[in-house]
Amino acid sequence: MTRKTFNKDVSVELIIEGNSVEIVATVQFTTTPYDPGISIGPAEKCYPPEGGEIEDVEITALVLPEISHGREHQSRPEIKLECPAWLAEAILANVNDNTLIEAVDWDED
């Protein structure tokens, strides 16, 4: 098994200068190899899940969502921008592993 890299857009609410601001960012992370274990069968052949830890978490971009303009169905596509280090640190402080784990497909080879 090998380490896998994933990307997930996450939304966090931060307080910046006393104002609540919702920020969407792309988070990239890797997972250690995962073994789901065996929980059915004779006890001597069963063992718990192992691995799947999230590591190397970083913000790769700020995301400005797509914006639709009225009835003509014109829109501005999603835009991804560089994220300043101070903001990336604040975002990562508010993102937990459970949010990131939703992006992982353990069955994917």
C-alpha cells in the first residue's frame, strides 16, 4: 500500500477584525497506508484497522465560488487564488481531520 494525496475544498468561518467571514480553501493532504482490518470471523484471524492517518496538510488555494448573473445564465467560473501564510495558518487551525476524511476513498487503488 502507498500513501495517497487528496484535495478537498473546505469552508471555514473565521473572525477577522471582529467580523465573521466564511472562507473556502482547497486543502491538500496525504494519508498513510490504510488497512481496514478484519472484524468478522474467528477471533484469531481478526485485527483492528490500521493506518489512514492524515499528514502533510496544507492550503493550496483560496476559492472564489462560481457566480451566476441573472436570467441569461451567464456566470463567472470558480477562481482559485494564492493564500497568504497567515490566512492558511488560521484556516488550518479550524479544519479537523473528520472534515478531510470525507474526501478519502479507501477502496480506490
